[in-house]
Amino acid sequence: MKARIKITLKNGVLDPQGKAIAHALDALGFDGVGDVRQGKYIEVELDETDPAAAEDTVKRMCEQLLANTVIENYAYELEGS
């Protein structure tokens, strides 16, 4: 089973990398680009076959390591469940 995890900064958290990307896009001539927010995308291959157990495992991975839940949100989907 594969987990696809998307991690983004919570609203209101400053995003200096997003600002740098927005500035670079402007410098390259991409007009009309508004606010840019940067995040992380992670794929994890799990040996687990039980969807409920896989969901529990992914939640624990996100809470304990992959996401800083003070400033980041996470969402995931499981493929092969």
C-alpha cells in the first residue's frame, strides 16, 4: 500500500521560501502570480494490507516525524486499500 502525504504551512505562518519563489517567478517574467506557499510531498510504501492499520501508521508518522504540527497541516491518501 502506498501513502501520498502532502504537508503545508498553516495559514498565518510566514513562508520565506514561498516569498523567494514568488520573487524569482516575477524576475523571470511570470506576471500575475499572487501569493506562493511552499510545502512538501512524500510517498511512503507500506507493507501493511489493512487500510485501518495503514491509516493509523501514516497518522503516527506524520504526527511524530514528517510534519511539525505546530506550524504545518498534513493530508494523505492511501492507494491500494
